[in-house]
Amino acid sequence: MLQHLMSGMFAPLLLALGWPLTLLLRNVPVLMARRLIRWLHAPPLSLIALPVSALLLNVGGLYLLYLTQLYRLTLEHPAIHAVVAFHVVSAGLLYTVVLAGIEPVSTRTSFRTRVVVLLLGSAGHATLAKVLYAGHGALGTAGTVPQLQPAAQLMYYGGDLAELLLFVVVFQGWFRQREQARQRTQQIVLP
């Protein structure tokens, strides 16, 4: 569970705060940057960059992992574990970038929509942790309910901390936008 928290929640938040897409676009030739932007704005990628899509890929993927036999398969097959680990990091990064609104993603959604999706994601993550705590997850593993409960608690409380940090980033961006809008308004009114 600690691996899940680090790779799926805390690492994506730290990666997103490094503005990887902006950094890439500023450091490649202009022609390549334009091609990349065109590719990122293609309809399939625009659909994935919607907050609800990012939510389904991120939190929905966790339900698939922990409430099916997939988790058992990751323990038995290193290749499946690698694919799932890649998905966890990628989905977490997409979710964080889309909701934080700190990268030039193809679809800009309102602050209100991003907060609602973040609340839904937090509720979904907490609900999954409670289901796991009750012993209804990690199918096919040898762990007993008392053995799995500490992992579920770590998921619940660690997830809350990561989501709180993401809320801080989302609200910080909103406050920054409001301040910039206020300053633009003052510049227009006062010559």
C-alpha cells in the first residue's frame, strides 16, 4: 500500500509541480513543440484529458486492481506488475495535472468542475479503503482481514493527506487567477 501511495499519489503530485510538459515544450525546437501540441489536442487525447476521464482512469483503475484477481496476478507475474505500476503512475499524473490545472492540457475546465471531480475522487478512494478494511478486496491473496487492515488504513489516511495537498495546489491556482484578474481590472480602470 505504501508503494501505491508513493507511486500513485505523492510522486504524481511532485512530478506535476515540476511542470514536465511546459518544461518539455520550452526545451524542444519550435516545430517539434507545435507538433506535440497538435498531437496533444487530438480528439482521443482531449477526451482522456477531461477531469471525469482522468478520474475513471485513476480511481477506477484502483477498484479494478484491488477488487478483482488483478492484484494477485501482479504478485505472481513481474510483467503484469510492471504494466500496472506504469498505469498507476501515469493515471495519477494525468489526474493530478488535469485537476490542478497547472499544465497546458488540451481541455480547460472550470475550477468548480475540477473541485467536484476532486471531491468525487477523494470519496471514491476513501470508499475503496473502507471496502478493503472490511476484507472485501485483494482477491486471491493469502492475507487475512486483520493482516490487510493496516494497509487499508494506510490507504485511507495517506490518501487523505495526498488529496489535501492536491486541494491546496488547486486552490492556490484559483487564488492566483483571481488575483491576476483583479490586477488586470485595476490596470484597465486606472490609467
